[in-house]
Amino acid sequence: MTDLLIPWLLTGVPFVGALACLACWSDPYRVRMSTIVWSVISLASIAGVPEWFPTPPDGLLPLYLLPLAAVVSALGQPVHETHRLSWIMTLVFLGLGIGLLTAGNSVGLLCLISVMLTIMLLLYRHHTTLWPISWWGIGCFAVAVGGAGLSLMAGPPISSVASLATCAVLLPLMPFHDGYLTALTRLPGSLPSFTVLLLPVLGLHELATVMPTMPDDFVAFISLMALISALYGAIKALAQSRVRLLVGYGSVSFFSILWWFVAGAHRANARAAVLAGAVGLATSGLLVAWQVIRTRYGDDVDPQAIRGLAAAMPKYAVLLSLLGLAAMGIPPFGVFAGFMGLLLTAPPFSTIGLFIALAAWLAASWYIMQMVQQLLFGAHRSDLRYADLRHPEFTSLLIVVLALLALGLAPTSLYAPDQTPNETADMEQPLSWNR
């Protein structure tokens, strides 16, 4: 009885928080504080009852990261009445995400469908002249909803293929990546910095269930598409002048590398969750850091016009530099730990595939460092008003940096205590096959 009740209680905490936000709707500051408080309560609730529900194949890490990302996204957004809806919807998405990760298959798929339908509605209602409606992005989410609905009604192998299409939208893989990019660039307020973590971890959770049922020939096709998508994302990122698109395509490249690892291993485990969570969290931090610039200089600010922040905004410069290093995959942060954890424990890969994955990784080092260097260094402009990080912004970015550092240093067994025996057995299989 308790095993059935705990997931519903964990799912209900953020929804209670959303109702509390509605009760103080007239005060934007109280709405944001309520969002932060209830996200922390949700995190504490999850940390207090991990033994009451079975550990999924991808581990418990996504459950801890979702409320943490909700806190980060709310803190990084300035207090304004136009952001009240995005703070409330952050709690709603948090509740639905926890429901998917803890509830059974049917309830989880209903939560997933609710997330995607709500995002489609928000994309249709909230757009600007700078970011018009993207019907391609909405169409991708419609494909994902159709796939989730078909997997709910049909049996294998149709349900497996339908679920895989949904995973390709959530954990972005070309040509279904437009849904993720549209959510990143067109959702209102603080939602982009939360959904860049929410969507990939939900997609990986579904992928962990679907991938073991895929036939080998289909998995080989997925592996090929993952390598093409990794190169495509890296090249598109190099060609971007808008920061959010640069960050978005860069994360698509990293998530495609994750697809390649998962396809090669024929499963998604806790180490895959480390890479997905670290990339999503680093992307969220970069979006929050860019929101700091947008808050001071406007939504349509040209990043090439903003230079010399290192001397005038030292706290911002230090945290942005650390975020850039983490997003590039430099040790000891989580992206590097996730990448190396999969590389060292997965079955043997093709040399060409490994070369392409490393090339995409090196490309990320180039365009992320170029973006950071462009903002922090250069001639100091006397016509710009420089203002360093406010306390909520500083706290938000510091949480991301510390969380990425913890992901890089903490052992995987900390949030996946029952993974080691299974992984040892799986690692022995490729050795016997090679012999």
C-alpha cells in the first residue's frame, strides 16, 4: 500500500505548491518565493523516501535534478508580473515529471502526454516577433504525443517503435530535434531553463525501458543517426549568432553522443543519466547566465555588442567561466564524468564512430569557449551600464556549478545502489563475444 501511495504524494507536492502560488498571484515576489520553497520541499521529500519505490534502470539521479533545476530557473529570473505563469507552470511540470519517473507505465505515460500537450499550448500562446510560432516544433511534439498514445494502446513491436519516436523528441535526435529547440527558445519566462533538463531526463527514462526491446538491426540504424545528429548539431552551433540557439544546438550534439552510447550498449543506465543530467543542467546554467545579460540590456541584445564583462562584473565572470568549462566537458565536472563513464564501461565501438563523437566534443569546446571569451573579454564600453550579479542570480549560478561539480565527483552508486551487479554482468558479455 505504501509503495503505491508514495509516488502519488511525491507527485502531489509540486501541485500543492502551484495552488499556493495561485493564492498569492497578486504579488510576483511571493509567487517566485513560493515556487522556490515548494521545489525545495519536493527535493527534501524525494531525498527522504528513496527506498519506498524501485530504482529504475537510469537510477534516481533525475528525481533529484528536477526540483534542483526548478529552483535554479526560478532564482535566475527577475521578479516581474509577466513571469508568474512560468513559475507556476514550472511546478506543474515538476509534478508531472516526478509522476512519470515514479508512477507505473500507464500513469507515467499520461503524465508525459500532459507535459507535451501543455508545452504545445504554451508554444502556441506565447510567442514574440523575435521568436515567432514554430509549427515544426509544435509538430514534433504532436508526433511525440502520438507515439506515447500509440505505445499506451498498442503492443510490441509497434509500441516500442512509437515510444522510440517520443524519446527522439524529448531527448533530441535529428530530425526530431525541433521540438526541443522550440521549447528552449520560445517558452515564456523561466521555463526554457527548466525544460532543457526536464525533457531529456524524461526521454532517457523512457529510452531505458524501450532500448532493450529493440532489434539489433534497428539499433544499428539509431547509432548511425546519432552520429549524423552529433555532427549536425556541432556544425549548426558553430554557425549561430544567437546565444540560445548556439547553446541549444550544442546540447543537441551532446545528447546525440548519448544516443550513440546507449545504442552501442543496447541499454540506458545510471551513467547515461549522469551525462544527460549534466548536459541538461549545464545548458540550464548557460541559459540563466544569458538571462542575466538579457535582464540588463534587453531581450533582443546582440551578443557581439556585449564585451569586457570580466573587469566590470567579476562574480559573473568567474561563474560563467566555470559554467563554460563544465559545459565543454572539462574535468572534474559532470559532463566529463558522464562521458568517460560511458566510454570506459560500454562495449567496444567502431573507430569511426568514436572519432566522430570526439570531434563533436572538441567542437563544443570551440564554440562554448568562443561565446564565453566574447562576453568576458574585449574593449570596455563606456556607453554600457555594468551591474554585477544580484544575490538570487549569484545563488542560481552557484547552485548549478556546485551541482555539476558534485556530479563529476560523486560515485554513481550514490543514486543507483542496485546498478553495479547488473552492469558487471552486462560488461562481461562483450568480452565473451569478442573471444
